[in-house]
Amino acid sequence: MEEILERLISNDYKKRVVFILNTLERRKNVTVQYLAKSLKVTRRTITNDLKTIQDEFSDTIEILTSYKGVSMFVLNHFKLFEKKKSYYMNEDLVKVTTSILTGELKQVIDWSWELHYCEKTVIQKMRKLKKICHQYGLNLKLSPVEFLGKEIRIRKLFIDLYIKSAYLEIEDYCPYKNEMEEITKIVLALCSDVSQSITKKILALTFIRFGKDKLYIQSRLLDWFRNNPLTNQLFVEFIQLDCFKTYSKEVIFEECCFIACMIHLHECYYTEIEKHNKGFAEYFGFSETVKHLVLDLKSVLGNRIQVDNEQLYSIVNCFLFQEKIKQELEIDFSYNDEESAMLIDSINRRLYKEMNTVIKKNKAIQKNFLQKRCASSFTSDLLLFLYTNKACEVLSTVVVALKRGFLTDFALNEIIERYLHTRASIMYQEQLETIENPLDVDILVTNILPFPYQVGDKTKMFYLPEKADIDRTMDVVSDLLVTDFR
């Protein structure tokens, strides 16, 4: 997770470089003022940084400035990735966390020698790491330097640093690479929905931290996973590995349960989750909650729903199973971070807000799932899960309603689809006359003036000139692009 990595960077210039590069990768255009305000520096500093970054990354990127702001064109994605990776890998606190991960613990005096700082400076750097630890309910011990707290929370920090981030390769530190490769094949044979890369990262973390301390996974979660095919297969394989011969069966089973939890949390499709976990809603006692949430979704989504009632129930069931795993582990493995917000924004902001409102009013969800969980994060995860499982049509719907003879009809339609990243459809006046119900769409673009047909309460309307006029038509398109219609 790049947000945590960025916080580990102590050099001010490096921190600005990484933030600017990440921001320009995520957004098409940003203003110098936005960058300056975000980094709490002057616009002159940002202007100088942009020039320096361009010189340093001249073979990798091209930074462009215009009246819209600053944008970046990537010349070589691989080189950009490698350069950013070197920024992170050479950072002092990343080296410290890696040593804690692998169990190579060192005293502050040893770190001062290795990092070429005095002890006082090293301790100052450790304070930054200590603040990050507190976010995870952990503390930082200095003699030797290591994390103190529940093992499951320590792993959560490592998950954010080494599994959610693309720049740190946790597999490089795995002491049993051959065993990891073999177990990966077994996991993928049972759970084809999870990528090989994620599977290896999860297994590498488990192999590295295996048996460091008890995970204290809730007993009812352990009992559930005793009948889970993935857990059972992992257990059979692990007790045969020489590297874990000294551990009790109880410890090995708990580690297998942890792997199964992580794998199921990374599954995207409800059919895969349901395949190995039939009856979990009844076991965990949230069947009624599923029913209430399904009713809420139907009230918000309406005719956007693309599946039957039984499928919708199963999809919500599987989503809440993943939420229950997070809850039972007492850690939240999802975030309402900037990238998630931008993804939701690109899907349908208005739909997200409406769903968030009904979820906040759902007493069963509040009681069973949102005691220690952010409602907005829960909503964004649910919307993405529905979207991934093709349960609903969530893109903003656009109708271009025209009189016959509008010469730029298909060109206009193509422009709308390309620039609004959505689906648009053309309807002509004679088609509108056959519709009995209100035209319930997000956006209606029309040259029918006045517009005599009924539309939905939330439909936003944009009027075109009655006859094709390129300049005026493009003015309407420009208005569409800057309008908060989602």
C-alpha cells in the first residue's frame, strides 16, 4: 500500500518526488497549487521539483504543463517502476521493517552504523515508525528494534507494506521458496479466482512469520475452517514439511486457517467463495441481515439489478462472509483510500451515495458489521463486489434523444461514451412516443424543445441546438464534462 510506503520516506525531497509521481499517475491533470497545498510547500518549490524530476526521469517520463495544469506522459513504464522501486528499497525505515519481517533484529547502535547516522538521528527516525505502529495497535521496541503487539496486527502491517504494495517483493525474503512454489500450485488448484502473485505473497508472509507467536484466531472461525477444503488440504501438506516438524498441530492448523482467510478475502467471484463455504450465513448467524440488505439494495438499484433474487442473495451472502472474516480477525483488510474513492467515482458517485445512505440506516448492518468499520468503506467494497459479480448495472446511463435529421447524432454519441467513460444510447422522437413510463436515466441530452415526455426525478437534462451546430454542440459536451452528474 503506497500510502504507508510514502509515510516511511524521511527525506523531504524524495517524499515530494514520490507523491508527485503517484499523483500524476492517478490523475490526468493536477494544478501546481494542488500539489503545493497537499505537500505544504510553496508553488515555487513544486515548480523546481517538476524540473528536477523531469531531468532525473528524462528517459522515463515527460511532464507537460498547460492551462489545465500538470500532466505526465510515461515513456517507459518498466523503467518508471524500477526507479520508484529503488526509491522505496533504499529508504532507511523500509530497511528497518524488512529486518523485523525476517527476524534479523538489531539494536539502535547497529542501525546507526548501518545507516551512517548518529544514535540520536536513528531514534528520531524510529519515532516516525512508532507513529505508524500505533495506527495498527502496535508499539515499537528499541532494544532490539522490533514490533510489539498481537501477531495478527503485525501481519496486517506487513500485508499493507509487502502484499498490497507492488514495489516490495516479500517473496525475496521467503526462507522456503521451493515449498512456497509447491503450496502455491495446491492453492490455485482449489481457488482459481486468486492470482498467483497474491497467493505467493500470502504464503511468503506465512512462511516468514510461521509460529512467531499465537495468532489468537477466534475459536468459532477456527471451527468453521475445520470443514474448509482449502484449510484441510493445506494442513495435510504442512504437517509433511520438514521445516515445520517442530511445531504442534494446533499451531500448524492456525497458520493454515490464516492462509485460507487471506485467500478467501482476495477472492472476487461469489461462485468461488460459495464453492468452499456453504452455510456460513447460518453458522455465523447473519441470515436475516442478508435478507434485509438484499431488500435495501433492491430499493436503491431497482431495474439496474442484472441477476435474479437467488443470485443476489448468494452474492450478498458471500460479501458478508468476507466482512465476517475481517471482523473475526479483528482487523480491517480494506480501505476507503484515494484509489478506491476514484474507482467508485468512475463507476457511479450518485449511486454510491444513495447506497451509503440506506446502509447507514440499516440497523442489522450497523449492529453486526459496522461497530468498528467505516460505513463509506463498507459501501464502496459492496458496490465493487456487486459490480465485479455483474449483479448490477452501475455505469451512469445516458440517453441522447433527438429529432430525426440531426447530422451529428452518432458522432455525438461516440464523444459522450469516450469522454464520460459510460454507455450512451440514441433514441429518436418516434421511439419516445411509444414509452409509457418516465424515462428514468442519469443524463438526457436532447434537441427536442420543449421536451414533452416524462423523465425520472433525478434525471439531469442538457439541451442541444435543434439543428446541427458544431460550436454549440461542443459547448454542450463541454458542460457535460465538467458537470457533477454521478
